[in-house]
Amino acid sequence: MKTSWFKPAARAGYAARGVIYGTVAVLTMVTAFLAGASDGPKDAISTIARQPFGKILLVLLLAGLLGYVAWRLIQSLLDTDDHGWGVKGLAIRLGLLASAGTYSVLSLFVLALLGPGSSDGGSGGAVQAALDWVTGVLGAWPVFLAMGFAFLGIGGAHFWKAIKGKYEDHLEADAAAMALIHPISVTGLSARGLVFVILAFLIFSQIVSGVRSPQSKPGLEDALTFLQDMPFGSALMFLMGAGLGAFALYSFTLARWRRINIDDI
């Protein structure tokens, strides 16, 4: 199977993720000391759309996102990184599959913005409808608990990856590049890990307070709002924005140096 075309597509996907998180980081730091709602990935994409040549930027972003979705699917289903079929390996591969789903939703959102009569709501309704359906089948408590533990696990995995330097396992960079990559990766992964831990805390706190069913799937903007409402919230939100900026840079390092293991599939 000829796969030479796919490596640039996968790298473009990491770059697209970097663009989105970089925009979120800038919006977060700018609004940290202003009264206003926190911004998530969709707000970042909408901001990109409003720039000069916004449609062209969205087309490029969509191409990158589709490459990223395809790469996540291949990572998960074909196990390009040899995670295996053990409990840990399957958990990682399910996480990769979930990532493909998340960025598929963002891709649909970009596609909706490119279409005539576009609006900012398109794809989110479908995700909420799916969540409502699963909640109706399994019940609110199992779904809510599963979401909380999933976010907690993802957050912990980010911290583990940062502390143990596991990001190095998939990079092909020389010593000079790694000297820059190390602080960027540790900061960026820790910041994103904290976001997932906060989301888990928000879910568990709703369970404790007696909420019977999730009103919506929590997202990055909810974690930022949580920080914003804390004492010294503006400073905390600014620091989180800087951390997410580091995660954007981490995504760009993956676009440049990540080992794309598709030669043998």
C-alpha cells in the first residue's frame, strides 16, 4: 500500500491542531482581564473565519483537520505505535479513536462555516443528541461517571507523559531541537492535562450536588470559566492561556518531528 502521500497529511493535521490551540491561547490571554465568556475551539475557528482571506484559511484548516482525523483513525485501528491489545493499549487506542471523533466534529463545524448560510451551531447539536441518546439507553449516572473517569484518565495520562518524558518516544529530533522541545512539551501537556482534570472535577461535583443528567458535554470553555471564577481567576486564566499556547507549540513540534509509522501498513 502506497502511503507516501499520507505523512504530509498527518503532519498538516498536527499543525492544524496547533493553529486551533494557538488561537484559543491568544483569545484566553486577551480576555483574561476583560469581562466576557471564555473561548473554546469553535470560538477560535470562528475568529479565524473572520480574518482577511478567512475562507481560504478555513479550507486549509479543514484539510489539516481531516488529515489529523485520518491519522488518529489509523493510529487507533491499525495500532501504528504498537500499543497492543492489553488493557493499557486498548485504553490508549480508544482515546485515539475518541480524538478522531472530536476533531471530526470540529471538521464538520469548519465545513458548516464554509457553506452558504452557515451558523455557529451546526455540529454541536448532533453531539448533544448522541449524548442524550446514550444517556437514555444507559441511564444518566453511568454516562456521567464514565465521562468523569475518562476525563480524569486523560488528564492523568497527559501529566504522566509530561513528567516521564514519554513524548520523546515518538520524536525524531536532534539534541539541539530536543533542548527546546522539552520545556514546551512539559508545559503544554501539563496545561492540557489540567484542563481534563478540571472537567472531571466539574462532572463529579455535579454528581455530588445531585444533578440527575448532564445538560451538555463539558468542554474547554467550561474549564476556563471555572478558573475565571476562582480567586485571582484572571491571573490563573492568563497562565492557562500561556500553557495552552505551549500545547500549540507542542503540536507544531509533532508536525515537524513526530514519527509517522505508516510504512508497513
